[in-house]
Amino acid sequence: MSDTPPAPQPARRFSPQERQALYDVIAARRDVRNEFEPTPIDPKALRRVLAAAHAAPSVGFMQPWNFILVRDEGVRRSVHAAFEAANEEARAMFSDDKQADYAALKLEGILRAPLNIAVTCDRTRGGRVVLGRTHNRDMDLYSTVCAVQNLWLAARAEGIGVGWVSIFRPDDLARILKVPDHVEIVAYLCVGHVSELFKKPELAARGWRDRIDLDSLIMEDGWTGPAAAPEEDG
Amino acid sequence: MSDTPPAPQPARRFSPQERQALYDVIAARRDVRNEFEPTPIDPKALRRVLAAAHAAPSVGFMQPWNFILVRDEGVRRSVHAAFEAANEEARAMFSDDKQADYAALKLEGILRAPLNIAVTCDRTRGGRVVLGRTHNRDMDLYSTVCAVQNLWLAARAEGIGVGWVSIFRPDDLARILKVPDHVEIVAYLCVGHVSELFKKPELAARGWRDRIDLDSLIMEDGWTGPAAAPEEDG
């Protein structure tokens, strides 16, 4: 460690306009499936987006992430086939009355988006013991998710849409992308320019599920919600 | 589901200044431990920050999060004691030559910050089957982390620092905050106004670990890094 202790500096202050810009990006972000345009992504914009991801917090400053940029058509076709297989399994898990609704939803843009990005977490990057990860081994996965969210917001500000596809059997994706055992694929993202988006989350717009009232989610000094899981209805 | 299919709308475009505001917030965000000021947080700013968290993406629009605002001194003292117990265990896991460095790091601001926020994930919120979560049960935890990252950035833009404390035995925190079994505490955050911050991540400023070069983290069409975990050195 350094001999002269470093010291904090006066913190940057943000103007109301800057603050509002952040809030507007957060509010305008969408999980994109169908609105991707085929235009290749400007390399400079992509670099800024990846740099934003790399500026995410990480446990013990572990920075466990990698970004696999998938443009190859053959690789994307294999990924799409893996999605289709898993999605058939997923559809069958819904109750009969929801299966038709489910089947009508488009849930990925793997081939439509000009770029896919697999964001991975190298579970071994920090060495044997990582500061802050001693009591929760999954903190490195959470750090990687923080990087995904930074990437998502930065992309939105650049006019680039992102859709997170989670319907895969994990082993399929690892095999296709040649990802070894000590690395976990945390997110598979479809990425492309967008000029149209849904005004609210697509699943809300389509009546699948509503936004929860924020007040009902805030508690004081301890859990005050249901003490047990609700009974299952089917 | 609704009968008239909804349609996407022209997407909001962000100016270069708005984009830069986002990038500046992302770059200026820090994991704060020691710079919290005692001033209570303005309720309107806190509300904006929580609304930003609630605008995070969630698998199947599950919105599995709750926000437990912890201000009570007695509760915070119990949480602090739980941290101290876990941190003693954590310190002992480092090699002898790193233990003194580790012990010199301040790793939490539980009592110093005027507000703590536990961000939880209700694993049952979406019912028996959640869209997008059929093949990865942990997608709800990842959604909750996205909410944490939104909260963190919004707070920074408001002049509010956030520090994520991960050194707890999970059962201790659940007991103190009375969180039931079907709910997981994903993040325990210390929150307070800040006027000074480190220019770079504190663990980098203090020489604990360096920033990795972004270029070395980007791959094309498949994993091209080490095929196996590195040998352990002790």
C-alpha cells in the first residue's frame, strides 16, 4: 500500500439539469426485443458504453467482468437455436391459459440486433480471498450486474437499445461461446440502434403485469411485509 | 392481455450534454465508507433516488425489491456489531502480510451515515412461474442489483454518497431486520450526503488493487482468455 495516505477531494456537484438528464435516461431505458435497427454500432459509441460498464463498482475492486462481442452470424444462429430450445421448455411451465399469451410475446432480438454482448464474471480473478466477498461468494456476480446496468444506461443515452435474454440452458451458452468453467455468463445482451421504443415497460404495455406502487415497497427499520410466502394458486 | 396491441413510439433522443452528464455521474460514483455527513437526507431527494431504483429492469417485470430504510440507532448498532463479528472472520482469511493492510481499511459507514437502506428481493413475488426466470432462478436477484445500481447513480447526482457493505453473516442481518425466509437481503447500503470523495476508487487510491485495462477485457465472438483458473499462490 502507498506510504503517504491518499485523501478525499472536493466532490463534483451536479446541476439540476445534469441530475434530470440521469433521471430521464433511467426512465427511458427499455428491455428491447423487436425495435433494433440493422445499422452497425459506431465503434466510438460502443467504446464509451463499455467504458461506462467498466466504471461499475466491484467487490474488492475485483473487476471480474469480460465483454464478449458477438457479431458472427453463425455464432448468433447457434445462440438463437439455444434460446428456441429453452423457450419451448419455458412456455410449457406456464398454466394453460397463459401459454398462448406467452407464445405471442417476442422475447429476444438475437438475430435482429447487429451486436450481441455476453457479459461474463471470472470467479477467480481476485485470487483466493477477495475483500468484501468472504461472506457472500456471489458478490462478484452482483458486481457484474452493476456493470450491465451501467452499460444499459449508457447505451440508452447513445440511442442504442439493449435487451437482456435470460431464457437459455446455461450450459448451451457456455459451450457455444467456449466459456470455461471458472467463468460464468451473467448476461446475454442484444444491442442495436433504436428509433422507436415502448413508452412503458413492454410487459406492462401488453398487460402482462403492472407497475407496483413505490410506497408499498418502502419499509422503516425492519421488514413489515408478509412473514411467509403466499400460498401458491396453481 | 389488452385487445388492441400497443405500439412503440418515437424514442427520446439525448443531447451530447445529457449523455455527458450520465457519463460524469458514472465516473464520479464512489463506494463511500468514511465521508458521510450527519445531515439528514432531504425526503424529496430520497424519494427521487428510490423512484430511480424502482425504474430498474426486472425479469418478467417482477419488481422483486423492497427498500428498508434504517434510521433507528439501536438497529444500526446491532448491524454494526454484526459487521464487526464478520469482519474479524474476514480479516483472518487474508495471508499474514495482507492482514495489517486489511485492518487499516475502513470498510463501512453504518453508524456514521444518517441512513442505511437494505435492498431486498422477494423470491416469491412473481408467483410460481416468472417469465424469463425459468432457466436461471437468480434473475430476480440480478434485477434487484440493477435497482441498487440505479439508486447509487441517482444518489451520486443528488450529492449523496452510498457504500455497499457486504461483510455480514447473512443470517445475522436477516434476524436483526426481521426479514423472513422467502426474502433475500441483496444489499446493505450506507447513505449520506458527501462533500468530499476519492478521485478514484478508494482501493485503487490506497494501492490495494489497480484498474484493469479495458482493452484486455474485450473479446470477439467467443472466450479467448485463459481456459482454466490460475494456480493459487497460497
